[in-house]
Amino acid sequence: MATSMKQPGEVIDYTAGADIASGDVVVIGGNGEAILGVAITDIANGSTGAVAISGVFTLPKVTAAVIGQGESLVWDSSAGAFDDSQATPASGDVSGGASVAFAAAGNGATTVDVKLTGVPGTLTA
């Protein structure tokens, strides 16, 4: 292994600007780009904790959204849930390949299996 390798890159240390509960979606970035992650443990405001930026997680979904397997998703920050690719991103939302549906989820479902890609998506201003 290369002596310059630090870690596989599936988890990132993140300093919280507010209390974050284990399992919460975390938006990391700025200047129009952000990656999505999931807090592995509770992270208190001002503390640093581990956030997974790749993997598959069962996460909240906009109930009325109809999502197909493999579809690029929109993180709707105001709803605190993932929406389908047809949703129009609003301020604070992350779109553009930061996450994809690992499985389909229809109208009425409250969760969706999400593959976090670790790739920056577009953070809407």
C-alpha cells in the first residue's frame, strides 16, 4: 500500500454547526457544491464526528415522490427527505449525482434505499 494513503475515504470527520443525531443526513460543502453523508454517531454542536459519505442507507423520502431504481435523487433540505429527479431544487437542496436510488420507492413510501456516491452534487443557493 502507498505510504501516502490516509484511509479508504468512506468516512469523513465533520465538525457540526448544530447537534446532529446518528442517522441524520449531513450536507458537507459550499460554494455551489456539496457531498451528502450520514452521521455514524451523534455529533454535538461544535464537536467533530464521523460521517459516512458512501454506502447504502435507508433514509427519509418525500412521501408523494415516485422514485425508480438507479434514479438520481434530490436532497430536499426543507423536507428533510429525498425527492425524485423531477423535483425543482430550492435553497439548500443538493442534486446532481450526490445520491442515487438503490431501490425503487413509490408514492406513499416514507423511506428509500439511497446510495451515497461521495461525489459532489449541486448545492442550490
